Amino acid sequence: MSIFTPTNQIRLTNVAVVRQKRAGKRFEIACYKNKVMGWRSGVEKDIDEVLQTHTVFTNVSKGEVAKKQDMVKAFSTEDQTEICKQILKKGELQVSEKERQAQLESMYKDIATLVADMCVNPETKRPYTVGLIEKAMKDVHFSVKPTRNTKQQALEVIKKLKETETINIERAQMRIKFTVPQREAKKVRTKLTKMAKKVEGENWEDDEFILVALMDPGCFREVDELIRVETKGKGSMELLSLKEVEEGDEKF
């Protein structure tokens, strides 16, 4: 990076530009290539690894820096790092058509992979291949949204596939082992068995009650809070596996 006069001009090289229009003005930030998508997906968490500079521009290629009053009017703050984060979140990444297509194809594959990892065929309890998920996504005309993270979009795909019944699919069940003091066991057991998809085993050992069950992933926070509150922090839950799939099962 080289800086030259006048002082409101900064020249940057090998840069990925993210642009957003607000309050009638154009704002741009200079990022390192291949880092923007990592930030949006949550893989990259260090802002300094994403931004080439914490400066907000009106035109990165010309090195023209945004005026303070324009930033305050558009973003209600003059904190340039905070403004950069807002532009990173909602702005449009400026890339060539070839680069854009490559990024969309990569995200499409990542989303399909997440869906395959999170789901099974409910009849066979076996996972689908990424290729089959990609085909199903095409059948429901799913379009990648480059500004949203892949996990959110994978959940949207699962919902859409279930609604359209394109393929028989459901979230894979979590196999969880619960350990609860005997004193609270009866009350906790009643609630857990109602929430569980399937109870695989129960056992009373010394002063503890142990239950192994298959739970819907969407219940994780609820059961975690149940164990913490009802046992006053004395109970525990251990995730044994993320899928109700027998070892050695093949994917379709």
C-alpha cells in the first residue's frame, strides 16, 4: 500500500472491494481477496485479516476517502471500523463475472455439503450424497445468496425440500447421554422422554440416573436449559453422535 498527497487519497493494490450505497452516497471498503466470504460465513473472525485498511472510501480504485459528515449521516457513527463491519455485512462484493460465478458455485457446493451432513432419509436413517442434494436444490430452483452465510441457507434448503417433498428428508437426530442425580431423576425423566424422538436406554447407577435418547437438533438449547435448571447445574448431557446412522452405512 502507498499513500500520497492530497491526504484524502490512498492507493491500494490487489484488493477486493465491498460497496454499499446509503443516504444517496457510495461507500466502499478495501478487503483482502478471498477473505470477505470467510467473514460472512463466520470462518474468519479477525477483522484485521479481512480489511486492508479500516478506512472508508467513496472510491477505492481512485483512493478517495469518505467525508466524515457523509459517514455520520449514512451510518449514524464516525467509527470507521464499525462502518466497515456494516458494509462487510450488507454491501455488495465487487468481483468479475468469472470470479462471481466461481464463488457462487463454491457456496452452492458448501450448502449442499452442510445439508448432507445435517440430514438423513427418515425411512432408511441413511445420509444422502452431496450430489443428490445438489440435484434436489436445482429441482426446487434454489438460488445462493452471496451475502448470507452458508449455515442459514442450508437450513432454508432443508425447509424447502421438506415443504416441496422433493426428496424424503429430515434433520438427523442427535444421540445424547443424560446423567441426572436421583433426587431430580423422576421429574427430568418425564420431561426428557416427552421431548425425545426415541429413548434408547435407561439405567440407575448408584446415586445417578442415566438416559440415552435420540433428540431433534432443534431441541438442543431447550434440553440443555432443562438439565441445568432442574438439576441446579448438577446434571450433565453428552453428545454421543450427530447422526442416527449405523457405522458402515453407505450413502445413497
